[in-house]
Amino acid sequence: MESPNGVSLEWFVQSSALTYILENVEGENGKEVAEVLAEEGETTSEEIANELGMKLGPVRSVLESLYEARATDFRRSRDDETGWISFYWWLNPSGALNYLARKKRSLLQKIKEKLQYERRTVFFACKNRCTKVEFDRAVELEFRCPECGGEMHRADNDGFVCSLEEKSEKLEGNFENRVREREGKAGGGI
Ligand SMILES: [Zn+2]
């Protein structure tokens, strides 16, 4: 079944994007709930609970967690006779993919800012590397490590800069993989 924006629900249920989102979903049946939604297209939490033999509360909390990541959407429907309000839920793959893309971009931005700061700042540390401080702070401390009392010297942070660069490249690479995956060309990780 296709969602309204053309992303296949079968693809989405098996995708690394959903796996990533489910890692932050409370409870253990997130995948099963998503599978029922993919099968049914649109359904209520009561029907999902019946189908999976689950209690209503855990089903609702999965649906709400998925909604926070924009992986589900819902509409309310009021029964004219009984006045009873039902919630109909469905999977929203493109909402989830956009949510993840935004999240990834903001993470990447944070790493890049940190990287810039690390590149342009001179740090001081003792030989045990208990902590590293900027020049002004090192002067205040009279170049004595606040933790071990050892003398502080100019510390090279190339290793840390390198690891940040790697992290940033990896994230950018994964981001490209996921875009390819979305286009159905590859099954890379998130
Ligand atoms: Zn120290």
C-alpha cells in the first residue's frame, strides 16, 4: 500500500528510518504496531490492541511516541448516535523522513559549530589531561590543573578535532545514503 505522498508503507515498515525512530519508542511492540498500521492503512488503537492481543494503554503510548517523530498521524471521528469519539491512526512515512532529516541537520550543525570552536581555540591541559581550559582560565588557574595540581601546558586537540571531523563526515555520508534509500536505490543505514 502507498501512503498519499507515494512512499511505500511496506518499504517504510522495513526501513532503517523506522528502526531508528522505534529505538526511542517506549514499549516493545512498536514494530508490530507499525506493521498493523501498514497492513490496515488506517485503524483505531482498539483494533490494533485486538489484533496484537495487547492492552490499549501500551498501544496508545506507541502511537503517541510515533506521532512525536511524525511517523503517525490521526483524525478524530465522533459517532453521531453514541457521541463516542474514535481516533483513526495511519503511518506517515514522509513526515517521519522529514523529521529525521531535520534532526540530522541540527545535529550536524551542532557538530560543525563545535568543530569551528575547537579549531580556533588554544587549550591548556596538564600532562594527565584531567581537563582542558582556554587561555584566560589557564591564567586564572596560574597554569595549575584544578584537579591534580600538575602544570598546564598548551594542549594539542588535533585528535579531538579529527574525531569530530569523522563524526561529521559519517553523518553527512549517512544522510546521503538515506536520501538514496528513500529513492529506492540503496538500503544503507540511517
Ligand atoms: Zn591534571
